[in-house]
Amino acid sequence: MSKNKRTVLILLVIAAAIAIIPLFTLKGAEFGGSDDAGSVMISEIQGEEHEPWFTPIMETLIDGELPGEVESLLFCVQTGIGVGIISFFMGRFVERKKLENN
């Protein structure tokens, strides 16, 4: 096995371990979002309930809260766009390096 393949394999195992180990080691833990944690901390510091400065645009347009499925879909679309952009530029850098070496 080449050095690059071994490095990639080790990094994939580490990434999987980072994602899986907390699920087994923190059995009763709640994995909440940072928005909720931030609101709780602000409420504790100020001594009063935190009220957001504005409502999200999508919630204003539909006059209510987004369903969880739609919110997840929008997050996945955003992730896909980001991965596409990163992949495009990484591909360009690889091709540029190949052309420079020839």
C-alpha cells in the first residue's frame, strides 16, 4: 500500500471514530444545537428570557416555523453546494499541478 493510500485510510478511520465514539461514550447526553445553547446562556447571563432580533426570512414568508424535513433539506442543499464548490477548485488545483509537471 502506498504512503498516500495509507494516510487517507488512517484519516478516514479517525474521522469515523470522531463521529461514532461520542454516541457510545455519552449515552444519556442530549446533542442540541448551538443556537439553543446560546439562547440559554444569554438568558442565564442577562437574567431574562432571550428574544431574537429578527425572524428568519423563510419563516416570515410562510407565516410559521419551517418543518424539520424542509429545514434538513435546505441544510443538505447548502452542504451540496459547498461541497461542489470545494470539489471544483480542488479539481482545478490537481489538474494545474499535473499540467505543470508535464
